[in-house]
Amino acid sequence: MAARVMGQRATEKKETAKGEQDKEERKNSKFDIVATRNFNDFIEDAGLHEFSLRDRKFTFCSGKKLSRIDRIMVSWCFLNKWPNAGYRALAREKSDHCPLLLKVCSKNFGPKPFWFFNSWLDKPDFQNLVTTSIMDFSGEGVPDLNFIHKLRELRSKIVEWRQKQKALDSEEEDCLKKEITDLELAMEVRELLDEEVWVFEEAKKKLGEFLKVKDLKQKARVKWAKDGDENS
């Protein structure tokens, strides 16, 4: 008798938690707990299963009312065949409902490759970045995992540094191009002063450095090592 009461309480507690979860699928609209419970019982009796919804929480919008009333139900045979399937809600356009896209296969190409160019070693702040990142890292546990985490932290620091460096390089490159263009236009109408000639030559020299010839050569060598001479 006591076990039956405990079982009933556990079931009621589970249903209450399920009801609270279902209640979160509606906003600014009336929630009917009885209709929700009947719908859940129908899904369970029919042997249907719903994958997790991605990208959005609600699939229907009418004014301030939001709710998740568009669903994709599949049988357990479908679930066993494609256990990693999932569906996402796409952007609404003219309709009040979000289109749903079901994907039964996930394409995983592995970890994203990390490109490192030797020209970065010539940057004055790169060595300090690597040293600081390694010295500031602190980890506990298995040494192999600590080493992996240290490399991962270093990689994130280098990526962040590279993004900032690209922004600065792009800004400086635009300034050099403008400077060269202005001096070329000036040459069409007059002779340049000695200071302007020096500025013109230095700007062209620095602009050549921004072409990243070293990186292009390294990319070519990597491509050759990977693909080789396809014609042979």
C-alpha cells in the first residue's frame, strides 16, 4: 500500500514537472493543463517521439502571443534508425508559423583546421603573446589533458590576436593605398617634393609587405604537399 502511494506521488510529481515544462511553451496566452495532458497521453499511446527543437523556442507568433504548436512527430522505428536527427525552426516571413526543417543526418567534418603562418613569428608582439598565454595557464588533473587544454587556450589567444591584427593591418593598408593614390594624382599636375617622393616609396614598400608574400608561398607549399601534381 505504501509503495503504491509513493508510486502515485512520484507519477503526480512527474506530471506536474511535465506540465510546468509544457507551460513554458506558451507566452501571453491561456494554458490549458487538461488539454495538454490529454495531448501528451495521445502522443505516448501512439508511440510517437519528438526531437529537440533548435534555434527557436516558439514556432507561432500572433501579436504578443507566442507558442510552440508546430511539431514533427516520428515513430520509434524512425528514432532508432536516425537517433541523431533533429529539426529546427526557420525564420518566419509572411506566415504566422515558422517553417520546420528536419535533418536526419549530421555532417561532421571534424575539428576546424588551425592555420599558422611563419610570417606571424616576425610580428613584434607575437612572441610575448605565446609566452604570456603559456605562463598564465593553470590546470589540474591528468598531464595529457592539461597539455591539450593549454594548446587549446593558446590557440584561442592566437585566433583573437589574429583577428585584431587583421583589422589593424586592413586599416593601415587602406591608409597606404589612399596615400599612394593621392601622390599619384599629385604627380599628374606637378613634381613631387623630396619628402613626398620618400613617402611615396615607403608607402609602396609597406604596401608590398601587406601582400603577405610569405603566406602565399607557404599556402602554395601546403597545397603542393597535399595535392601534388594532379596532371602526372
